[in-house]
Amino acid sequence: MYVPIINAALKDQVKQYINNRDTVYVRSGKMYEALIDLYINTGSNWARHTKDLLKKDGGMGFSERIVSFIRHYFSFNLLEDAENITQTTIRLIQEVLSDAALEGWSFDEIVNKLETPDFTATRARLIARTETVGAANAGSLLNAKATGLELNKIWIAARDNRTREHHREANQTVIPIDEQFKVGDSLLGYPGDKNGSAAEVCNCRCAIAFIPVGDMPIKMEDVVLEHKRQIEPFMDMVNASVSNINDSINHQVKINSLNITKFTEGIRNIKFNIPVPVVNLEAPIVNLPAPIVNVEAPIIEVIEQKVDQSEVLNTVDQGVLAVVTVADKIIDGQEKIIELLKESIKPKPKRTWEFTNIIEGGRIVRSNAKEL
């Protein structure tokens, strides 16, 4: 809601420089108007939400007084915030001017750079998010104090992978309503408190809630145990069904494994029963003596003949090697199938659960269970 309003205020500051060509003319008036409107609307709405949670009807008497409280507590601080934002705008403009001096840009090129959407849009989102969290928690705290009830406050962190380490450590911390939360090196009255460092305040998504003095928030380990107690009967039914299915699968896998083993052994027997190829047999030598017809007859010489069988033997060898290669591949494949089947019936790791709790006013109003 406030991103476009704050973005427009930042663009107006840039326009002030462009129109006057001097950062001395960059003012914070429109930014202050945007911030005070954000605090009044967000703070009073969140304070009203807190009033409903605390069941304290008419605790402040309500709308006009909460607006008055917010103006009284934050008007001066918001003037300072608006001025700090303005000084950041001036610094960013000066950085562009420094680049322009080095690169030799014209004034039109400087204007094009300053008027790009990204020059203000990212800052607008950061400012709107940070100020909204601060306003909501500040309004909530003001109203809680005004109820006259004896209350403690509790820090509630957003629980996901973007939550900062110090904010995760502060989660579920309960302290008296007038004391400060220790978050990293900062002392904060509430999430988004400007007394903290930028590292602990900017883009914070945490909240505070309030619980009566003497009460303590429900411990997460107790919630987990209760969830387990409620889920166990259903899990027993599920595990029994899974066990039956696994038994059936195991039986079928064993039959398949046995058949594959027999097939593999048959292939292996065929492989090893193939005779060793005969290589390099000498061709028989035919050396018949020349027949003698008569003494005067000429002697007929029979030339020694050597039969070359190498080509035939090479062909036989290649055939044998091809059969052996195919048999090896079949055996490897069948053994791999057996390995995969055995792997599929190994016991599966025990399933674990994660519980997410919705907390309002220091009480868990809803819990969700998700299997990891």
C-alpha cells in the first residue's frame, strides 16, 4: 500500500534536484507526510487488533486517542527519519554526479540516470516494509500499555530461511512490557524500533504480542509432543498398511531375483561351455613319393602342399568372442537388476515431522504438521 506513496516522495526529491540543479533544494516534506500517514494508519489499525486480542473494550477510548498517542510519540522521530532518508537521496544523487564527472556525461544523461525506475523503487520497498513493521509494533505496544493491564511482551520471529540469526535467537523471548529486547548488539523496545542498528531493523518481519504477567508462552517441545501423541494412532494404521505392502513387494522381489539368478547362471554355463578356439593349426603336409612306372619312365614329382586354415580359424575365433561378450553383458545386466531390487526393499528411514504454529497474543491458536 505504501510502496507507491513512498516511491512518489523519493521521485519528488529527485525532481527537486533536476529542476534546481542543486542538492540544497532537496527537501523532506513529502517524505515526512508519507511516514506520518503510514504510522497513523498502520499503528492505529494494529493497535485496534491488539485491543481485540486483549479483550479490553474501550481500553483507550479508541481511534482519536491512539492517533494522538502516535503523533505525540513519533512526530519528532519521523521528522528525523524523513531527513535521514532525504540525506541518503542526496548522497545517491552525488554518487551519480561523481560518475558523470568521470565519464563526461551531459546533464540530460544525468537526468536519464536519476529518472530510471530502479533509482527509487528498491529503496521505496525497503523503507515501506521497514516503517510498516515499526509502525505496527509501536502502535500495538502503545495500546497494550494504555490498557492498564499487567502485561509482558513476547518477540515473535518469522520462522523461515530468511529470518536473521539474531531475530531467530530472540524468538519467544518474554520480558516486562517496559524493558528492551536484546537482539544482537541492539536493545529494541519492539521489532522495527529505530533505536536499533540498521542491520537489525531494515526489512524486519517480526512482531510482538502480549501475555498477562505470570503466564508463559507454550513451549515448542510441548506442542511437538502433543502433536506426536495425537498423530501416533493414525501413524500406526499407516505403518501397518505400509508394512503389508512392503511384505508383498519383498515376496515378489524375491521371486524375481530367483528367476533372474537362474537365468544368469544359465547364461554363465553357456559361456563357459564354449570350447576354446583352435588357433594356428598346421596344415597337413602331403608328400607322396612319385610312383615308379618303369625304369625308363620319367619320375613324377609330387610337390609338397600346405593347406592354409588361418582364415577359417579367425572367423571361428570372432564368433566365439562375440558370444562371450554378449553373455558378459547379459550377466552384468541381470546382476544390476538384482542389486536394484535388493536396494528397493531396504528399510526406509523413519519419517519426521515439522510443526508450524500460528501465535496470536502469546497463544498458539493453530498448528500445522508437515511431514519432512
